[in-house]
Amino acid sequence: MVYMMKFSNKAKKINSSAIREILKVTQSSDIISFAGGVPTPDCFPLEDIKSAMHDLMISKNFSNALQYGPTEGYLELRKWIANYISSREAITLTQDNVLIVSGSQQALDLVGKCFINENDDLFVTDPTYLGAIQAFSIYDPNFVPISQLEELTQSPQNNVLLYIIPNFNNPTGNQLTLEERNKITAYCNNKNMLIIEDDPYGDLSYSGKRSPSILSLAQKNTIYLGSFSKILSPGMRLGYIIAEPEIIKKLVQFKQASDLHTSSFVQYIVFNILNKNNFLVEHLKEIRNVYREKCTVMLKALNQYMPKSVSWNEPNGGMFIWLTLPNYMDGKKLLDMAIKKKVAFVPGEFFFSKEKRSNFIRLSFVTNSNDAIINGIRTLSLIISENEQANDS
């Protein structure tokens, strides 16, 4: 208690990530874990990474990769990202629109530092990404959850920010339609409202087709967050922010106070990988095929084993399926029972910014074998059925 009194007020209020705490409990190899939203190691481009590292170490750039670098990031990588997004979204970007960060989680923190004052309204979909809630909570916004996008247009006039994951949302796996995207951008443009577009899953569309980004529809007032964690490796901790140059300049100042710059070594390696002809096109095809198959296996298992009182979405991309339980069921209590049966998931209540709703669970399917997915869903279905019977008795 003596040491606790020395912590700042913000330090006293911050809590650990609920998912990270769950993952500590589920590290045992005999547990079938649907908890972590982590990419499967089966899709890590190991040989390409090894080749890129070797090429870097014998190149004239090797010493530069071991040195301090500019806060904005490695220039060639920033140019590559600007060209890639420009081509994909039919917009015009330069390196001045790009800031390299240490994973998109740092991007959330920098945006919070730069734009959120205490009690500012921050609109978020309900539910939304737990990591965003955790990052933004430090700056004491007034979270305004919206379960339907129509609620945004009926909101108070002191709008400040909207945070949204338009593609295969974490945790729901849902995707905004083009009509919904147009409504959002029209409203935010009219209100001069800043949009934070978090897009770590957009490349994981099973069809390979991408919907237009919010960035492409409202470039001037959108801050776009991208990540290489889901398509290369999360251990590299590499992401990027795309925004207007004046916003990038201010974010750079906050990043300088945080970590000076993102790892030069990692940036050079990633550039060497991405700059390889046709690498990303072929690599994304592989990831999509693997994730599509695993998603199909889980959906079939849910249809076969899960009681009729439970419903779920059928995602067209990404890593998550969102289960809706009967109102009387509590996801956290189910988790305690499931862990005893060697199955884990994330209770849905952690993804709500204000009013916690307990009758949801998030399932991530990408890291398990097909047999493990089927066995895990069968076990989870039995636990839910037992709870259902107990409630009826």
C-alpha cells in the first residue's frame, strides 16, 4: 500500500488486459484455446524472413539497420506503404502521410495522447476492440457506445472522435456494408468529426475482395491504422498510421517522447520482404485459404453441436466468431467451467466500453487444427447445454 500511494492517478486506474490474463491461464498444451486473437504460426513466411535477414546482413544497409533511425520510420518502407495504399484505395498518398509505429497498439496510444482530452466524447461501436478501450481509457474520454450506426446520427453535437473497425471487427467478425461506410463518412464530414479507422483484418477477406476504406471516402478527416502483425508476424511489432501530414507531424512529436523510433532492424527486414515481386499477393492468398477453411470447420461444428438457444455470425473474413448466449448465461462463469474441461475462450463482456453484457463469447479459430476446433466446440456445446438444463430445472 505504501508503494501504491506513489503511483499517479492514471496508474491507479489502469488495469491489465483481460485477454492477456486469460492467455496466461491457457498456455498449457492440453488446452484447446479459442481465446487469443493471434495469427497461426503455420502462415508465418519463415523462409522469406530468413532470406530478407540474410540479404540485409550482407548489404551496405546493414549498419544503417543497426543504428538509430528517424522517428517517422525508414523512408523506403514509408514510400512502399504510401504507394501500396494509394494503389489499393485509388487515392494519393506520399511518405509524408505515413508514420511507422511499434504495432498498431502504439498507434492507438499515440492517437489518444494527441486527440483525447478528459471527458471528450469518443464514439465506439458496441462491442469493440478491448485493446482500444484499454488504450483510450488512460485519457479519460466519455465513451459513447453505438450498437447501431443510426445512433451516431442522433448523437449529441459535441462529437470529437469515432473509433471503428470496418472490416471483420474484433470481436464480432462483422463487416460494414458500402452503404454504412458512406453514411458514416457523410455524417463525420458534415460534423468535421475525426474518424479513427483500425484495419488489421481488411486483407483477410476470404474472397480476396476489399471494400473501400473509410480513408478512401473521407481522407481529410480519417486516421488510418494498419498492421503487419496479422499478415507477417506479430513478434515484429510493426504497424503504421496514415493521416494528413500535419497530423503525422504532431504524432511524431508524441512518438519521440515515447520510444524515439520503431526498430530500424525490423523495418529494413520487412521492407526487403514486401519489396519482393508478388510476395504479398501470394502470401495473402495462402492466409485467406487457411483461415477460410478453419472458419468453415468451426461454423459446421457450431451448427452440428450447439443448442438452438445459441446464435452466431458467419464472417466472410478475419479471425473471429461471436456467439450470443441466452440472456441468463454468464460468459465468465462458462469460462471457468470450460477451462476445467480444457477449453478456453474470451467472455464477451470485456469488449463493451460501458454497460457490460455478459451473455456473449468470442471464439478465435485460426490457431487450432481442424480436429481441435471440432473437439473444442463439442465440449463447449455440452457445457452450454448443461447450463441450459440447470436453468430449466
